[in-house]
Amino acid sequence: MLLDAPASLTPADLPALLLNGLGPMGASFYLWDRAMENGDPRAVGRAHDRGKNAVTRRCGRTVHSWIAGLARFGIQG
């Protein structure tokens, strides 16, 4: 906040913000919140990792780095 200029929103931006909040961002937050309340956070992390890897494989790219491995170890325990 100290280095960024404040955003200036206009009334024309409101539909895009609402669609984003009710659509992909809202849905992902709702599903994440339900998973955290009703499930095991480690299982949620594993599911996220599998989904991300499936998407990157489908696009023809795989992500293999020591940072990804460290993150996987931290999530899965």
C-alpha cells in the first residue's frame, strides 16, 4: 500500500467486479472454505497439487523444481 498508487474505480467497473466475485473467485473461495472446515487441510493440499499437475500436463508442461517439492513436503507433512 505504501508504494502502489490507489486504484480509481468507476461505476463501469462494478459489473466486472460483481461477476468476478460471484463467478470464479467466489466459487473457489467458497469451495476452499468448505474444504478447510469439513476436511483435512493436508488432503486439500494434495488435491490441489494433483489438480494443478493434471492441468499443466494437459497443457504440455510439467512443473518440477526444488521449490515445488519443498512446498509439497510442507503441505503433505
